[in-house]
Amino acid sequence: MTRGTPQNQTRLRIPSHNPNLGPRPVIPPRRVLPKNPQELRKTKEYKAAARRWTSSIVALPIVMYTSWILYERIYGDKAPKKLANASTSSSSSSS
């Protein structure tokens, strides 16, 4: 019995390099981002992050307002707004 490891626990094995598995995949080096703000804004990562941020800023007020209106319809006393009846508006305009 070894000291420090109970008999019912398995020991963690660290795999060694097996020549039958082939070469390990090469991990490409990380891109170095430019320090100049004008150059940083031209990068692909910046444009993707800016697009997500802009979409969030535009969508958040719409989602909040729509959620509030639907909440009032379900739990409040408000009914959905009705459009003017098409037959009454067309008959008054044709006279």
C-alpha cells in the first residue's frame, strides 16, 4: 500500500508521447495586436466585437420596451391597442 493514496482511488496518469499516435498538432502562435488605436480598429477581432456591442446597444431598449408592454398586457389591466376600423375610415373619406 502506498502512502497518501487510498486503495480504492485510481492514480492520475500523465500520458507520455506515443510514437504510434503520430505527431502532435501544431498550435499557431497568437496574433500580436497593434498598439495604435487607428490600427486596432482595422483588425478583424475589433470589428466583430464592435458589431456585437452595437447590436446589443440597439436591441436592448427594444427588448426592454417590448417586455414591459407584454408584461402590462398579461398582468396589468391594459389591452392591446386597436387600429381604426378600415370600413369607417374609408367611408368617411369617400364622402
